[in-house]
Amino acid sequence: MATDPRTYSVYGTLVRSTEKAMLIQVHSIVQLTSPQPEPIYPKEGAAPEWFPKTQILDYQITGPTEDPDSEPLDEFTIKHWILSEKGLVK
């Protein structure tokens, strides 16, 4: 079986991290390999999701900003299959 080459930028907030997984509150998802990427938004009020660190190709933790009204979003590059398994993408 061929490996699905699609990867996505997941924008959200890192809630918690363990040695093997990250708990992420997902705010939006964008397919990196799409010629015209359209953001995908999870259902409002969706619970945070656990992602195995082996399926997170890269990440950047933003941290707090100087603007108290602005919620900083962390960015994670995640493989298609795990997002599909969780029902976040098709």
C-alpha cells in the first residue's frame, strides 16, 4: 500500500505534551500539498485531540503575545492519515 503524501498545517493550541503525544486544540487545518488550499475548521466546541509525536513532522510553538486580545496559534505539520482517522479531513 502506498503512503499518502498529503501533509497539513494544523493551527491550534498545544494543551499538553507527553513523551509520546501532544494534545492539541485544533482551530484550523490547511493542506500543504494543495494548489489552492482552503482552510478546514473543526466543529465549534470540538474537544482537543491527541496526536502521536511520530505523526507530527514539524511544529512551532508560538507562546504568548503582547496583545491580550490575540490568542497565539501554534503550528503543527501533521500527516494526512491521522487527521483522516480522527475525522478532521477527508
